[in-house]
Amino acid sequence: MLLRLAACLAIVTATSAAPVRADARSDARAQVEFGIDVAQRGLWREAIYRWQRAVEIDPTYAAAFNNLGVAYEHEGEFDKARGAYEKALQIEPENVQIRQNFELFKEINDRRRSANDKP
């Protein structure tokens, strides 16, 4: 799972979201990059904080929402992960990387739920 998370994080630097004030996107990108750095060192709570800041600065930053999905998934916060992935896809519905992350999340989450539902 950690390898998948690292691969998911690698997609965050490129994005084609709607135009945003250049300063806001730059500030948000700095938060995202810092989040990637700390996540790679295992500091997932700090990464979540940084990616939350990024989406507050730029609510159209799909890659930041994708990273939040990855981080929430890693931390076992599956409802939040689903919401973050869904928001990322709402912003960039054609983004193949985000769609793949969400599909894999749903597959793993469904398996986890099925295992927990068994008596």
C-alpha cells in the first residue's frame, strides 16, 4: 500500500484546473509540495494539514484533493478519503490518475467493508 501511496503522490505537481489567481495557485502549490515532502517522511498528519491549506487557498486544485484522498485513506479516514477523491474528480473528471486512485480506493474499501461485515 505504501508504494501505491508514493505513486499517487507523484502526480500532484501537474494540474490543468480552471484559471486561478497566479499567486493563489503558487501558494497552494507550495503547500502541496511541502505536503509531499512530509508524507514521504511518514508525517501524514502534517501532510493532511498542508493539503487542506492548499485547497483552502485554491479550491480548484484537484491534485491537492487527490492527495488528501490518499492521506485520509492512509490514516484510515475512509469517508473523508472518498469525499476528497470525489471532489478531485468533480474538478477534473477526465484526470486518469485521479480516477485510477479513486477506483483502487473503492476496490480496497469495498473489500475492507466486506471483511468487517462478516460474523
